[in-house]
Amino acid sequence: MNSYLGRYRKQLREELDGILAFWMQFAPDRENGGFYGSIDNSNHPNPETEKGLVLNARILWTFSAAFNQLKDRKYISIAERAYHYVCDHFIDPEFGGAFWSVDFKGNKLDDRKQTYGIAFCIYGLSEYFRATADESALDLAKDLFEQVEEHAFDKKQKGYIEAFTREWSPISDLRLSQKDANEAKTMNTHLHIVEAYANLYRVWPDRRLKKQIENLLEVFAHYIIDDSTNHMHLFFDENWNVKSRLISYGHEIEAAWLLQEVAEIVRHPGWMVALRSRSVKIAEAAMEGMQADGGLNYESENGKMSDDKHWWPQAEAMVGFFNAYQVTGNLKYLQQSIKTWEFTEKYIKDHENGEWFWGVHADHSLMSGFDKVGFWKCPYHNARACMELIERIDRIYSLED
């Protein structure tokens, strides 16, 4: 088994090095600061594209995490670049929170307060603090936590409202993107709030923060995860009435391992036991979208499945099924993790220009109209998958030794 895992680890480390090298070489905008808002599949930037909060906060997390795992100082320089750009251009000095986007020169563009985006700021800032011990980053992460709790937390029904105006007033369009339902609460945002809060808890074990993390785990258990199918509902009104029959296989396999990890971070015995068991059930539900070629289909709605395979569900499947293998010892999950990596390496990875393409259709032809770097196309999912799996394999080796 060691040689099997060792080969997987070697491939993941090489892939991680390649992903990080791509972003270091091509992403920095050396004329206007920060990082380009879009880069096409031939690695040509569009220098006048808007710059999104999600992209910049995810770069901040990725390179901070890369330094924390690999201890190579070259990654800190990119993390510092992202940190200063987020602080200087996205953080709202007047009303708190963070802007959703800025123009290519760093001027405020979309000033809405999207809870999802602020969660990624907290996620990135707390990881940056782990890397640098910079107290200003931790202080900012704490401030953002307080602002989210003050304005977005639903004190009556629990959970978090999706979006607000710059001044934290109600807003008519709450959507993250045009494809989303315009509803008050979503699975996606709650997954990334609990992810961010857990990472903040690593460096700031505050009692109230822990309580809110536990509240979020209750929200998933009581409202988001369907007890009868172990699939996840995606869109809700303020009272947790389900507003969509859409299934996102990528979000499900991501949640399968991430919720278990959150419970382990806060060391809650009940949730640790419950979510170890639940993680495998959720992984099995997500397996519905798995295809014979090893790729995970994007989503389904009302029984009709999309046959597109986007890049990020493959990354999450690699981790989610490996986690199921660790929980159960069942080799089928390890084999699925590796098979999905082999699919990704064959069809999603750009062997000529580096990084991963957005995705492929059922016949493995590239999906058109999508850039390699963009508002949503970031190094977070694929770099994190590599780092997470390397760490897990190293732990297995350590236990065997």
C-alpha cells in the first residue's frame, strides 16, 4: 500500500508545484497591482477585467497555506501581495466588510456586501496569520467576523443572509452569480462560512466563535442535508423552506470531508462522531454524479443530469473520496480518488500552458467561453486538494511507521 500511496503523493506534489508556479508567473498584474482579473487558455491576460474579491481572497489563502505546508519563502511574497491588495482595495473603510469587486485599477466597482466573499476574506486572513504571525491580519479577520455576526446572522432562524448593500441594508438581488436562485440563504455560502470560521478558530479559539461554528453544523444537519437521500438542498428562503431541486455533486463531495474537518477542529465529540459517519453517506450520494471515465458531473435538476465536468468538483472528489477511504478503510474510495485524479490529469490539466482548464463536456472536448483565470477560476480548489491529500498521506505513513 505504501508504494500505491507514495506514487499518488509524488504526482500530487508535482502538480502542486506546477499550479503554484503558474500563478506566480502569470497572475500578478505588475502594472496596476494585485492580480489580473482574467487570463485566457493561452495564458494571455485581459488587463482591463474587473478584479473580484473571491479571486484575491483565494489567492491569499492558497499561497499562505502553501507556505505553511512547504515552508518555501517564495510563496510568502505572493501571499503578501494578495494581503495588501485585499486590505488596500477591497476592505470598506467606511462601513466595514469588503467590496464584491473593483475595477482593473483597484477602484471600487461593485460595493455590495456578499457574505460569501467576506467569508473567503476571513479564510485567507486567518491562514495568512498562521503563516506570518501578522497581528493586523488576525485583527481584520476578527473584525470581519464581528461584522458578519452583526449584520448577516439570522438571530431568529439561524444561518446567514446572502447579501446586503454597501451600508448593510437589505438588497433585492442576493445572488452570487446569474445562474443562482435569488434566495435569502444558500448551502454554498453556509459551507464557506463554516470553513472560514473553523480556520479562524485555529488561531483564535474564541468561545462565541466556537458556538457559531456549532450553530452552523446544526444548520447543515437540520436544514441543508436531506436525511432521506443524503443529498444537499441548495437554496432556501429566510425560514429554511427549500426553493430548489438542484443537486450540486461538487458541493456535496466538498462538504463530505469539510464538515467532518470542522468538527475535528473545534473538538466537539458529538459532531466528530456524527460527521464521520455522515461524511461517507454524503460521499455515496455524490457518487451518483460519478462517471465511468472517473470524472464527476457538475449537477442535476429534476432528475436531468448535466454531463459537463468542471475543474473544481474533480479536485473536491479527490479529497472527499480519500476521506471516505480513511473513515471506512474501503479501498473503493481510495481507488475512486485516484481515478478522478487520473481523469483530471488526462482531460482537465493543461499540459501545454499549465494549470487546469475550466472543464470538459461528456466527449472530453473543452468547454468554450471560460478563462483559465477569472472571477471564479482560482487556485483554491486544486491547490488545496493537492495540499490536503499530501498531508493525509503523510499522516498515514507516520501512523504506519
